[in-house]
Amino acid sequence: LEKLFFLLLKEHKKYYFFYIILLLIASFLQVIGIGSMLPLTSAFFNNGAESVIINFLRDTFELQNNVSNFKIILVFTAFTIIFSNIVFLISAYASTKINFLVEQNIREELFKFYINGNFSNFFETNKSLLMNLIITETQRLSGQVLMPLADIISRIVIVIFLVTFLFFVVPIKIILLIGCLIIFYVFIFLSIKKKISKNKKLLSIKNENVIKLMNDVFSSF
């Protein structure tokens, strides 16, 4: 993480944190919208049924008793889901902007570094490797590392919030559930770790070979 953020300019860091905040808001609204489905179902089959959400909405907006519980919770659920999707759309725009800015900046810095570097080392280095780093690897860094990392951070925060909340409601069950999830995650992680590392290196080599092949073909032509 320290190395990744070292590559970002101050302006890019602001955009990146803004993107994470948008994801957090959208995820939180989505959780609330999904959580309100249960009282929505209860209100549909039994209009007299009360819930914490319905009581909170009645008190907050000072709704009259003649407004049915089903209408209240339906409007609330629809609003949270629609608003969360709007925030997700905004975050998608922010993601594209950040992705482009970071990719452009790192490419420019790499290009300057190689051009202004040692003359003899430049000609001794495989040109396909340099082109692969500047063109392909920078794209992978911004699109397949930085952006998914922001999503992971936002999801972890939401999970911590939910687990903390549920811990006070059903602590023993949550402890058992967390233990099972950790064991399951460690098992999956250990199973695919070597495969992911191998594929990552293989992808870099293959990309370099593609550039080398195209360069040789066009040069020969």
C-alpha cells in the first residue's frame, strides 16, 4: 500500500479517497435497502406490523397514522436502492477519471526515466520489456490494482460495521460465524495464492512477447 500511494500525485490521492467515500456511501445505502426488504415483506402481508425502521421514519418525517406502513417502507426501500445506484454511477465516473490520470502520469514518468537514463543501459535493455512496462503494466496497475483495492477497502469497512453491530445482538453466533469465514478464507487463499502469482508473472511475460513479436514483424516488413 505504501508503494502504491507513493506513485500517486497529491491530486490523484484526493480523487482516490473521494472514490472510496463514494463506494462506502453506495454500499451502506445498498445494505440498508436490502435490510429493509424484511420489514417491507412483513408490512405487505400485515399492514399493522411495526418495525424500528417504520417507527423511525414516522417520527422523523412526522407522518400521519393514515399512511400505511407498507407505503412508508416501500418508498424508503425504493429511495435507498435508487440513490445507491446513482452514487455507484458517480463512482464509476470517478473510477474512470482516476484510472486515466494515474495511468497517464505513471506512463509519462516511466518514459522520462528511461529516456533521461544511462545511454548504454538503455540500449542493453530489451525494448519489448520497456514498452510492456510503459503500455501494459501501467494499465494493469491502475485498472486491476488501484481500483479493485478501493472496492476492497470500502467492503471491509462495511463488513466491520455490520459485524460490530451484529456482535452486540448475537455475540456467540457471530464469533462462530466469523471463525468459520476466516477458516474458509484462509483455505481458499492458500489454494489459489500460488496460481495467482504464477498467472500474474505469466501474463507479464506474454504481454512482453506480444509486443516483441509485433515489433519484429513490423520491423521486418
